[in-house]
Amino acid sequence: MKFKFQRLEIPEVILCTPLVLEDERGWFFEAYHQREFTQGGIPDAFVQDNVSYSVAGTLRGIHYQVPPMAQAKLVRCVSGSILDVAVDLRKNSPTFGKWVARELSDQNRENLYVPEGFGHAFQVLGDGAEISYKISTLYSPEFEFGVHWNDEQLSIDWPLRDTMVVSSKDSNLPRLKEQTIFP
């Protein structure tokens, strides 16, 4: 297998580590392989690829889409490093309101699988970061929602609170208790 799949503290969220082949010329790895990802527990077919660049300290999120346009995401940091966060927004889940986070970087080359029913956010840890992510459903602004990044109920431990760059849209997102969440 060309990947190692590790279920995290919330088992639906999966860390995917590629096998990197290195020699005197450099390195090579497969970033995604549908059959292996399916065997590793990720059943989604991805229909759109997004790429973003963010400056130091930027925090984006916590974003999600609701049915019928709910999205799963497969997130990878192409350059730099980020703290990537998945928040369980399934109200009937035993881990509702809990979150898991992993550092993704151009050094570890890992992907984080964020399934439907989860909010997604990240914070840039270095000078800047380029993030590439696949999504399972097309972006649909009318189905897009979000939770405030500093929600007291979530208590996410953002590492760079003193140097954050947050959009006005993300700064004005409602709290979790004010949300229409997944069943």
C-alpha cells in the first residue's frame, strides 16, 4: 500500500500519510489514489479541487455545507505548515462539538480527511502556506455555513492567537449554539 491511514481521536477523521520515494534526484509520491483511499476508509468521490494561499497567522474557518450539498474534504498543505482542524457538527454524535487537529506541512506531506458533518478550519503556522484540498460536492454558497473560530463551547487551542489574521466574514460567524446542525 502506498499510504498509511490512521483514524484519529474522532475515528471518522483520518490522517493519510503517503509513501515517499527518495533518491539522489529528489522525491516522488502519490498524493491521492482513489482505490487505496477507498480501502483506507474514505469512500467519497471528489468532484472539485481548491487551492488557497494564506499569509502568516491567517485563520480560515470554521466552514461547512449542509445537505443536500454537504461536503467531505481531503486537505493537504503544499507549502509551509498549518494547524488543520475538524469539528464534529453531527448533533446525535457522541463526539458532537469535539475537535481534532493535526499539523499538515510540505515536510510531512500528510492529508487530513474531514468527512461530511464536520466543520473545517486551519491556521497558518509559518510565513505563509499553500493549501490544496479536494471536496466531494461542488461549492454552493446557499448551503454554506460556519461557526465562529473562537466559540467558547469548542475551546479550540489556536496556537497563534496574538498574530491572527481573520476575515470579517469569519469573525462574524455565529456560535455553535445558534446553528442549524447536521442531524
